[in-house]
Amino acid sequence: MSGTSEMSVASAFSGMTRVDPVVFKAACPDCRSGFELAASALRLVVGATHRTTFYSFTCPQCRTAVRKPAGERIVELLTGGGVRALRLQGTVRGA
């Protein structure tokens, strides 16, 4: 093979731009502080109903465990930003 078809690492990545990690704005209901969290600091649980679908995190200021409901839009935003989701198995009744 000729060397003309080989691409250097530098030229392969030359058009790429740096991407900043996604951060999510959050607030603690206990100490009322606002802060930003990386995707790895959030936990998302997707259940069969809106009551069993939530996200949680630990407040970096007061160390309180915070749990908040997550509707469809929140689930979409969190998963799109890299938060890993734990999907609970639901049972189907009346089938």
C-alpha cells in the first residue's frame, strides 16, 4: 500500500473541537445552596410509573441525600447528558 492513503492521527482529529463535560444545575432543599453537578454525581432511576421514576444526588455543601421526581423531559435531559439510568422492571397487570 502506498503512504498516500494513510491518515495521521493529527489530521484525523484536526476538525474536531473540544467538548466541555455536561454539568447540571441543582439545588438542595435543606441548605438551599445551588451548585453544578457532573453526570457521574447524579443517579437516575426509571420505574414503571411517575412515582417510581426519580433522580438523586448528595448535596456537596451539607451532604444531605436529595431525591426528586423525574418526568419524561427530565429523564430525557439527564440521559442525554450522560447520566446512567437504572431501569426497574415493572409488572404488567391484567394481561
